[in-house]
Amino acid sequence: MYSFEPSEEQKMLVDAVSKYAAKDLRPKAHDAEEECHLPEDLVEKGWELGFLQASIPEEYGGFGERSALTGVLAVEELSYGDMAGAMAILMPGLFATPILLAGTEEQKQRFLPEVVEAEWKPYSAALIEAKFDFDPQDLMTTAKPVNGGYILNGEKTYVPYATDASDILVYANLEGKTQGFIVPKETPGLQIGERQKLLGINALPLYSLGLNELQIPAENRLGGVDGHSMDDILDAMHLAMAALGLGLSRAAFDYAREYAKDRDVFGVKVAQKQAIAFMLAEMATEIEAIRLLTWEAAWMVDTAKEGASRHAYLAHTGAADMAMMVSDRAVQILGGHGYIREHPVELWMRNGRGVATLSGLAIL
């Protein structure tokens, strides 16, 4: 059975991330959303906390070992500050973590030190496709073996920092199996579309991506000749999105609760009204339930327990529903003020929709 008491190292990391989220991310979230831009120094400061670096072994340029449980603790705190900022800080992991989990030794030695040994750089990944029944295990983007390499064709959406990333990890269907391919940005046939306009997380730049007869050498297939399984990668993606949803929901709940405790309506605090009190109680209950499910799933992933993938998926789907419920209730509790952009609850509601939609845009 896993412990409910974080280790000293986990406590130190969570404390550092929490302070950064409260003092740096949260105060700049509103302007970043309105301006559709995250300040580079803000992202760099978050990167210097060393979250990804602590997940990479020393032989590949890092200074630790990967722990899914430590990851969900840290990501929840980041998202408590701002979901878009959290995703930007985590972005290099979209490229590095799959290589760590499924890459060959040569790929780890070749790519991982470049990611973690210097300042934050916009590495990226392209998994999501614009279709209503998108399934990461049944992609429309194709990869075909040709002359000792591969030819990629298809379209991707929600690709972060695509215009700036030096390398993009593109997922494609190879003979019925989802495989990753490391694609340098200058590769002929890689077409980057215009920046996408979204409901939320507008501070994070996302683009569409076209792959037109794009040729990739065999050594750039993730896992080498034999390829790789997507299971561990999807588990890490599901847990990251669940943790992002938790942080966002906690932020919305805390803000709505404090507002309800301070706001007077006809001489009575809003929090004393039974309907509002019931709302807050249900919000708190859902947050704690999904947190427990997410922690358990992360522990199962770390200890390779049977059913870990199922629990990680349930944590993500549960967090997606919870984030929408909690953020919507937060807007309701603020009444007319909830619809005004000076209060962050409307942003959290818009961002909350992304917990379900943007699966694959974060990994831990």
C-alpha cells in the first residue's frame, strides 16, 4: 500500500513549485491570456525549478530518477498558478520523456542532454488529430517504410511552439501501431500552419501541422528498428492532464470559497446560503476523490502494478469532468462577477474544457 505522507524530497519540490505558482504564475496569468503570450523569463524561472531535470538520470544530463507520483504532486501545484504557464514549463518533456521511456540508448544519449543541460527550449510533440473520434492508438497520420527510412503523411493539431521547436516528436500509424518519429523542424515536407485561436489557454502558442511526404531516417524512429509501446507514454500523458485539472480545480474552489465567505448579500454571507454551501461541499468532495484516484494511479505506474494504465485513464477522464463541474460552479458562486474577466474563474472555466480536449499536450 502506498503512503499518504510525501517524502522530504517531494515536500521540498512541492513547496518550491507552490511558491513559484503563487508569486509568479498566478499574478501574470490574466495578462498572459489577454496578450496571448507568456513572458520568456517567467517560463525560464519555472524551468529552473528542475522538474524535468530531476526526472532524467545523470548519464543523460539530469540529476534524478523519474517518479510519476512526484510528477503529479508538482504539476498540480503548477496548474494551481496557471494551466497555460504550467504546460509551457512542461513542454520540453513532451519530447524528452517519451525518449526516456521508450527510446534507444543511442537516442537517449543523443537528445536528452540537449534538452535538460541548458535553459528552457521549445521542444514539442504532435499527437492530436482534428477528428471527433480521435484515438491515439488509431491515428490517421501514416508512416510507411521506404528505402530504409519512413515517409510520413497526415495532419496534426494543437502542436505547441511548432514555429520555434528545433525538434518535434510526431506520432503516426505504422502498420496499425502508433509510433513516434523525431522530426527536425527543417525537414522538407513539414508544413506549419497559422497559430490557432482557442477557447482557453491562449497564452500557450498552438499550431496545426501538415506532413507531406516527409522523409525520416530509420534512426529517428522512437525505439529504433523494433519501435515501442505507447502504453507508458499514454499513462504519463493521462496523469499529467489529471494533475493539471486538479490544480485548476483547486484554484477555482479556493477562490470561490473565499469570495462566498467575504461577500454579503442582503446582510448574509454568500457562503451561509444553503445552496452555495452545498455547491462548495460537492466541489471539495470531487477534488479530493480525483486527487486520491490520481495519486493511486501514479503510485501504480511507479510500481508497475497491474491495471495502472486503466487507473491513469480513469484519473484523466474523472479530472476532465471534475474540472468543468468545479470551474462552472465557481463562476456561478461569483454571480455576475464570475462572468467578468477581472475575476479569474471565467478563465479557469475556459481552461478547464481543455483538460479533456488537449490530451497529449502534457506529460510527466
